[in-house]
Amino acid sequence: PISHSHNPHQHNPHQHDPHLHKPQCSTASGSGCKTCAPPNERMPKVEDQCATCNPGYRRQGYHCVPYDCSTGNGKGCAKCAAQSDRVTNNHCATCNPGYHLFGPFCDSDTANYE
């Protein structure tokens, strides 16, 4: 009988060569990438490297994270802007009594914004 021994130096098409792996990137809504980084600019072994993020999200490292917002008293938001409307952290939709929106933030007077 003929012996079919496995040659350890023979290429196995089911094994991935880590030196040849190009990270993949796909676009998605929410915290997914709006656009992906060009393949030649992607870091090895990091999947889904974003060039741009969807509305309401920002790049942190190579990925997209939501702008955070919490409600609070005084200058805090009475109500946060919808996630997709946020352009910064603590982006308010409405303010507490005695406070007004100046851009995305609440304040009690216009002196700081003139």
C-alpha cells in the first residue's frame, strides 16, 4: 500500500496566513461605519475601521461610538436630542426652566455666546 503521509510544509488552503490577512470592513447603520477606511490605510488585524460615522456617532480610534447625553438639573439637558441628531456629547433637545438652548447646549444667559 502507498503511504499518504501529510507533508507539514505543504500549503493548507484552510489555514489563514496572518501576514496576508487584510481586515474587512462593512458599512452599517448606528455604530457601524458610514464609510470604511481605504484598504491601504487599514491597520492589520482590526476589523471595521471607519473613515466616517453615521449621524449621532463619532470616531474613537478606528471605530464609531455614540455621542453620549444625560439629563440633569440647571444647565443639564431636560431632554437629550435624538441619537441621530447629536453632533456632540450632551446635545440637548430641550432645557430646564430658566435655561435656553445655545447651539446644542443649555445656558441661563447669552453673555458667553455674544
